[in-house]
Amino acid sequence: MGQVLEDVFLSLKKNTGFDFEILPLRVEASARRYFRLEFSSEVEAALCIENSGSVQTLVMVPDPQKILSCSVLICINSDEKDFIHSDFYAIGSSLLENKFNVPAIYGFNDEKNFFTGAFSGSCDLSQFLDGSSESSEKMIYRSLDFLVKLHSLEAPEPVRSRFFDREKFDFEKHFLLNALEKIEKGLSETKTVKLMCGEYERFVNEVIQKNDFVFTHRDFHSRNIILSELSENADMTVIDFQDARMGHRYYDLSSFLFDPYTGFSANLIQKGFRYYSDQSGFPADQTIFYYQAMQRILKALGSYLFLVNEKKQSEFLPSILSACRILNLIMDEADEKGPVKEFTGFIQSEIYPKLKYK
């Protein structure tokens, strides 16, 4: 990433003629990295680098003089086969047209595989929530209002052509199994893991049979909700919607209420669930809600195991334990005893120590 930053630094300086510093904002559980561009004129911009390949050249899409009057988000995707910025542009444009708070998009460049857009702030919802204050509840409800509105929106392309179907769910299961295999060969074949997979299949089948597809964000959690300031009156901007697809509304809802970054109490989760049900008018189905939550958190657990073991990002070690704690909470609330809780016990007692002291 160091060489990528150096290339970007030189390219931006060449094309804008302005002096600035590139400062890291946060570490993500993905290939994306966020940075703030701090200009000598005190104008701020943000830089997002996708993946870790080299950046050859960079041509600013907006008029370089525009950088003096607005903050700019730049996302560079180094994978030449993955034009993810096009999805961001198409989906973001549709959301903006429908009055959603998402980053304004200034333009994109197919040749260089990057896009530019508005920078919304350097803090996120996870930094504000404490899980108990009235201010926290207000922000939780504001976030759920976004979901209610999103789930009622007619999906644009490419969203309406891709689904949370059996293929997608299987991919997420195998991602977890592959992460385990990378830690120790044969782990995915153990009795504990196989029994967990059986439960996974049972829960996913229940969700798929509902066939209640709506426009889902796919990664709706507190760190993808950007705040203009750490205040209950802050402007909220939702990011990372480029992989949005048609799916069950409880995927987004469980992603938010069972977010490992926030660790809401069972009581607060129930309040959020009731609020969403009341505001959306969608008949509450707690069984499907818990089944979808289980699948979502197992997917997140696979990501944390991958990041710690293969990417050597030890800062995600606590997230492994948090995901296990949340899975146990989900199973308790769903009154499901057995394989999944045995699996989380296995992760906590056997896998976590291997990674911690590796």
C-alpha cells in the first residue's frame, strides 16, 4: 500500500498543482482503505484505495480548481477486471435522485478505473454509539429510517439483476470454511464444523423460501454510516453500497442490530426490531430474523478469521470474540441450542488462541 500511496501522491500533485498530505482514516475489514487529503488551503478531501495493486497514473475527473471549493472522495480500484466504481456510480446516482444521504458523485474514469465523489466526514456511527443513551437510540432510529426507505425503493440496475440466492449464500459459507482451512488443514472437516454447516443450511433454506426480495445494502453496519461530527444532530451519510442486491430485508436489519462493532444489548436489539417493524409495516417474523442474523454473523466471522490469519491484521482479533458472543446471543434469543454454540465454543477455545499467539 505504501507504493500505491506514493504513486497517488505524485499523480495528484502533478494534476492539481496543490500541496497536500495523505492521512489514514481507519482500517477496514475489506480491501478498501480510506484516507484524508489535507490541503495547504485547509480544504479536505478523501482518498479510498481499493485492493493493493499499483496505481500507474491518475487524472482528476473534476476540474482541478474544483478541489479548492469542495471536499473530494477518490476511490481507486487496482483490479482491472473489477469495475466496481461503475456500480457505485449507477447505484449512488439512483439513491441521490431519491433523496438518500449518500456521497455525491463527481465523475468516474473507466480507463484508470477510479471515481471521485464527496467526502462526508472522518468519523462513523460506531464512534458515537454507547448503546444506552437517548442520543444513541435516536441515531439508531435514524439509521433504521434509512433502511425502511431503502427497502421500499424500486431497485435500479445493477441491483435488480443480482440476488441473495443459494449461490451467494454458498459462497459466503465456503469463504468461512476456506478461512478455517488456511488456519489449519482439515478444520473444515471436523465434526463440530460439519454440524454447524448443517444448521447453516437449515437456516438459509428457511430464509430463501420466504422469497421476500427487496433492495438491500448488503453491508449495512455502523462503520458504513459516516457522521459529519460526533453529535446526535450530525449529518449521516451511508457508504459502501456498491454490492447492493435483491435480498431479504432482515439481512440489512440483522447486519445493523447485531453489528460486532457496537455489540447492542438484547433489549436494544428488540427495540430496534420493533421500531423497524412498526415503521416498515412489514409483518414481524423473529424466527427468520434470527436465522438471517446467524448467517450474516458467520459470514462476518469468516472475514475476521481471514484478516487476522492471512492479512496479519491483528486489530481484528477482538472482532472474532465479538462475533462469537453475538452468535451465542442470537442462538439464545432464537431458543436454538446445539451445533452453532458448540462451534463458537470451538472458535473461542481452539482457534482464537492459535491466532493470538501465532
